[in-house]
Amino acid sequence: MPPRFVAHYQGDDMAADMSPEAKQQRAKEFLTVLPLTVELAGLPAAVPGAFFTVDQMDSRATQLKMAYKIARKLMREVADEG
């Protein structure tokens, strides 16, 4: 039986070279923009008691990654305009 979810990470060499403080700052930034990220992704909520397939989870993760990049960009633009 195949695993329910397989994470796909592609060459995140930058994270391996980051200091623990930089990793912590990156995680804090991610959590700060998470509500905006979820809204930008526009994903429907899961139906209680129903499970996503591996393909659905992969698709949702991809949508969140793209939305996170946009949320980060927006956050930086707002901070720079000040």
C-alpha cells in the first residue's frame, strides 16, 4: 500500500546553509503571513471525516507555496512603502 502523503522537496540547499537564527526568523515570517497565504490560495476547507488523496494534497501544497511567494512579496512591498 502506498504512503498516504509523500512530501516533495526540491533542492532547498539554502536552508541547509542557514543559521538557526535565520531559520527561526524564516519560520516566524511564514507563520506571520500564513492567514494571508491561505486566503490567497483560495483552497476550500476539508469536509469533516473526508480525506484528501495524495494528488489532492500535493496540489494543495503547490497552491500554498505559490500563494506564500505572493504573500511574502506583498508584505515586503507594504513594508518598503511604509
